[in-house]
Amino acid sequence: MAAESRPAPNGGPWTRRARQADEWLAQHKVVASATTASLVSTFAGFPLDSLKSRLQSSRENLSLVRLAAEVVKEEGVGGLWRGFPLPLITISIVRTISFTIYTSTKRMINSVPGQPSELKESPWLDIRLGMLNRDRASDVAVTSALAGAASGAVVCVGSAPFELVKAVRTIINKAGPMGLYTGWRLHFVRDTSGTALYFAEYDVMRYWLGRKSKGKGREGETGEQGEVPEWARSWLPPQIIPFLCGSVAGVSSWALIYPVDAIKTKAQQRALSGLEPRTPLVQFMRLVRGPDKDNPKPLLRGIARLYRGLGVSMLRSMLTHGLLWTIVDWAGGWIETRPFERLVAGTEE
């Protein structure tokens, strides 16, 4: 009798609701995956960012471990996350938008005109160029670089003012709302080239480490992890490949683009102080060789000085970007398994 009163597997109200939930997740897979990954990775990396800021403002020569111990002793573990809510919200929004633009742009570039779509998501702009969709590393690299550049360029428009948020009232009083875009050209170069490098590095590394391609016209989507190449099979478990590729892409792209960020920061400081602007090349040479033209510093020493203090930033970047891609990869795969329907089916058995 109990079996007769049980709702039909495909017709019960909970089954229909589960199906609707799974369909919604499938249609918004990129947003759901990127948002989840951003929240977790930002939370995990925030203590390192907080400690970096404290190190920069401290007059004592403290190690990272000693400073962390002092913060926990004086403020408790929660002190490592002080001021956390705002970065959690802003970074998660920026990363979700970035991933959405990146994925959509890859789809536009790779999709073949007239080919039926296999995707659940509704494209926000249905353009199909049918380009760069061969199964080779060069096509993956160029596609991802173009998609990353588009993502960085769009996000830059909204994120640029946030870099000057601490001085927003002073800036608006001096230069009006457009003053918030002081140094915007260098900001644009940094975000566009940096994001292009980041996504291209990640996708090419995943390609080399065995990620399957969906073939010609694959709509910008990435395939599942395939068999790890023989040269890496003995030391690289497939489960850590997203973390490894994300960490390397995050650290190396930031290191390569860091000089542009340093020049941008100096340009903003000079503009806000009312000083005469310098060209990027002149500012870079002053950063590396020093202000004294008659007694310039050695080039290598100057470059080392430019990168001084980036150790904590690199550590944070490895952790956050490794976690970011690991969770994006896991969440996307979990969504494809139709989890709510599986849950309901399990309860009805």
C-alpha cells in the first residue's frame, strides 16, 4: 500500500520542482559556478591580503607568521577577516562578470554559424564567428586571450573608480566625477592585457594537461579532464590540475603585468597631487633606475626593488586562483549531474 501511495517518479510535485531547479542551474551555470568559487576563494585569501596591508603599514620588521600570531593574540581569529564583507561582495561581482564575458566571448568566437546549440544557457548576444576552433594549442591560446581581453576591458570600466575609493571625496571635489578615472588608460592596459594573459595561460595549460576538446564548433565551452599526458602521469593527480593551472596563471600573469600597475599607481598619485604627468616610459625608468640621471641604479637591482614585497601577494594569488578554478571546475560538473533530481529520486526510492 505504501508503494501505491508514493508519487510517480516523473510526475510528483517535488520532482517537477527539482527539474526546474536543475534547469535554472544549467541555464546559469557560469554565473552559479563563478559566484560560488569567488565567495570561497575570496574568503580563503582575505587573511593574506589583510596581513599584507598590515605589513606595509607596520614600522616593525615582522615576519608574516609573527604578525599573524600577534593579530590572533590581540584580536582573535576574526581579526584576520576584519573589514571582510565589502571585498567579498565587490570581488565576487567583478569575477562573476569577468567569467561570464570570458565564456560568452569564447562561445561567439568558436561557434559555427547555423550549427544547432547544445548549450542550456541562452546567449546574451547570439554571434557565431566559427573561428579558432581547431583542436590545437594555438587556437586555444588566441581564443582565450581575446576573450580575456574583452573581459578585462569591460570590467575595467566599472572597477577603475574603486581603486581610488579611499580618496573619492577629495577627487570629486578637485576634478569632478571623471577624476575617478585618473590613470584610466594605464588601468585599461593593465586589466586588458593581464586578463588576456591569465585566461590564455590557464586554458593552454589545461589543454596540455589533457583536457578534452569538444571539437570543431565547440561553442567556447571547455571539455572534461581527460587522461593526463604520460610525461606528467606519475606525479600529477588529475584532481589537482585545476588548482595547479589556476595558481600558475594567477601568479605569472600578475608578475608580468605588475610593472604596468606600479606605473599606473605613480601616475595616479602625481595627478591627484597636481604634479606634471610623466610618460609611462619615463616613470618606469625612474622606478627602475632611480630619479638621479647622473647616478642610475643597476638595472637588475632596480627590477628586484620593483618587485620587493610581492611575496605575500604571490602566496595569496596562488591560493585564491587555485581555489577559484578548482571550485569553478567542480561546481560546473556538479550542476551537469542534475543534483536536485538525483536528491528527489533518492528520497522517493
